[in-house]
Amino acid sequence: MLLATQTLATLFAQLGLENDELSIKRFIHQHKLEASVLLFEAPFWNKSQARFLQESIYEDADWAEVIDHFDTMLR
């Protein structure tokens, strides 16, 4: 079985966001989360983005590691 390693760029593409390095840095700079807010509860996601993030985390999907890293970057 071939396991794909997900990256921040592929996560941004999956979320329908611009995924070049500058766009990712800009997004992280412009969006910060309080410690009490879960990533998928952030007000800047649409419903499908929030659902994807929530399901990926709860199911410990292929995306979970990069989502956790992204979450840390937003704190």
C-alpha cells in the first residue's frame, strides 16, 4: 500500500484555498485562534471546510498530522 504524505500545501488545496507559500503564510498571519477555540469551529471556515477538518481529526485520517500542525501555527 502506498501512503501519501499530506503537506500544508495539499491541505490548503483540499480546503479550496490558494496553496502557494506566500498565500499560506498570509492566511496564517491573518487568522489567529484563541486557545479555547477548536480549529474546525473557527469562524473563517465554510461548512464543508469545517466538516472536513472535524472529520479528519476525529477519524485520525491521513490529514490529521498536517491539520494538527496547521492548528498549532494558528495559535
